[in-house]
Amino acid sequence: NLSLETNPSTGSNAVDHKLLPSASNTAQSSTDWNFNKTLSKIIRKNILKFLDAERDISILKGILKPGDVIHYVFDRQSTMNVSSELYKLLPRVSPLKNQFHKRCAIVGNSGILLNSSCGQEIDSNDFVIRCNLAPVEEYERDVGRRTSLVTMNPSVVQRAFQDLTSEQWKGRFLKRLRGLNGSILWIPAFMAKSGEERVAWAVHLILQQAINVHTAFPSLRLLHAVRGYWLTNKVQIKRPTTGLLMYTMATRFCEQIHLYGFWPFHIGPQGNPVKYHYYDTLTYEYTSQAGPHTMPLEFETLSTLHRRGALRLHIETCN
Ligand code: CTP
């Protein structure tokens, strides 16, 4: 047990402004932070008891064949048949095979990144993980451009690309995929039946347009394994967010992990308003009991790990 237990009131519905993190009790200035190599090794070892990112990052060709039936992770009674197109995009070997990087960045999508000038710093990492096909081009100064791995929840096809309903939206989606230029595109395809068509469209376009990406499809056990690790450490998350999934997996193949764009609060450290996403106008109720995630509790956990030097949370602007 890493004693990550947090104040249960943070996970509750009540928005108590005294509980909102401030710059001083979360991410201290860079001079105060020292990397705790020993702790990060212990965390890696403990996470490895639950999952191995080298394996769980993707189902491989050898495991499935076209026509196989998969039960969705969230709705077990619903199934899908592995199509020959999806099969073609399964990797033969793990996209993370033998990878170990000195410094990795995980870029969350909070509006805290706007005007951060962190782009260069993010790009200076050896491996850069981004979430949900978040755009980079127009925001390069604040978020950088380098992408080693990017996730794509099927819902993003609807949320950010209007379900490809017109040639224009299809064109935008293809432009974003082409911009990935050989990086890993990580698609949680087996979570919910609602994503079935969107996954099929994406897979079809990648093949038809010969998009240069290394696709990966997380294993069926990944989500439960990640949740299991955090629950064992007394972090009562409902369903881990993409950001927490990425951190948990990154411990396997990164020495130092730097998090940017993690700020699940409407108000910034200086009392300024902060958008849910740096790139759109969506809103989000972080403390809603109905939502699938427990983002503020995740954040508090990451802050604890930051203070102990196991990871570095960046919420301040970069020089
Ligand atoms: N995030 C955050 N604060 C925000 C927005 C996002 O800390 N204001 C982090 C979360 O860990 C989130 C990740 O950045 O998983 C990527 O953001 P987003 O694409 O918005 O994820 P969601 O769709 O909100 O959630 P998920 O993909 O995890 O279901």
C-alpha cells in the first residue's frame, strides 16, 4: 500500500472551494521537485503485478482471427465479430516491445494548457502521449506537436468529427490521422457496443487511405487491471480516465513521467476560469455522481505522487 488514500470529500458531489488545489499544494515550482527514482521503481514493480503494458497495450494478431466473437468490456452481454479489416490492423508484436524511455510526457486535455507556452518543453520529451486525437497544429506553442502515441475513444469520432456525416468532417478526420505520421494510434475498440460502427469507420479509412499509423487495441483485461491496482492502493476510482490509464501504463516503459494538461477543475490555481478542453467549448461536470469518472480524486492521487517525486505534474506555465 502506497498510502495514496485521499480525503473522501474530494470525490463527493459537494464543490467545496477550499478543496480546490492551489499551485502551492499541488505542483510546486520546478526547483522544489526532485525525481524519486526509488519510489518510481516500486510503483512500476507493483503495477506489474496487475498488468504489463508491453502486453496489455494491444491484442496481437496471434490471439484473434477474423470472425472471432468478443464480449464488450462494459456490456458483457453485447458482442462483436472481429472483422477482417480490424484483424489487418492488429499488430503482430507489441508496439512497446523493448521500449524504455528516460522521459515521457502525458498530455491531458485541460484548458490549463492554454497560454502555458509548454509546447517546446513537451516536445523535448523522448516519448509523448496524447489523448483522444486532441488537435496540435493550431496549439503548438502551448501543447507541442510531437506525438508518439495518441488515444482515440470511439466516441471522439462523434464528439469531434460529427460521426463523419459530411465529406468535410471526413476530410478533417483524415487530416488528423495523416498528421500522426507513423505514431501509435491506440483505440479502445472493445469497451462498449456503442463504439462498434465508429471503430469500423476508422479502421476502414485507415486501410483504404493507407494512413501511416501503428494501430493498437487494448486488451480486454487492461481496464480492470488498472482499476484493480488503484483500488488496492485505496484509490476508489469508478472507471479510470484515459489520462490515468496512460500514466499507469507509462510506468512500464518510462523512467520519469511528466503530466501536462491535467486539471479537472473549472477554476485555475490563480482563480482564473479554466476550460474543460483546450481546443473546444465542451463543458463537463467533474463531480457528477452520474459520470463514469472520478477525475478530482484521480488528480488528488496524482498530486500526492507528484509531492513524493514519483511523477511530475505541470500546472504552471513553462519558460
Ligand atoms: N483531463 C484532466 N482535466 C481536464 C480534462 C482532461 O485532467 N479538464 C485528463 C483526464 O485524465 C482525461 C485526459 O486528460 O482522461 C484526456 O482528456 P479527454 O480527452 O477530455 O478525456 P475524457 O473524454 O474526459 O475522458 P476519457 O477519455 O478518460 O473517458
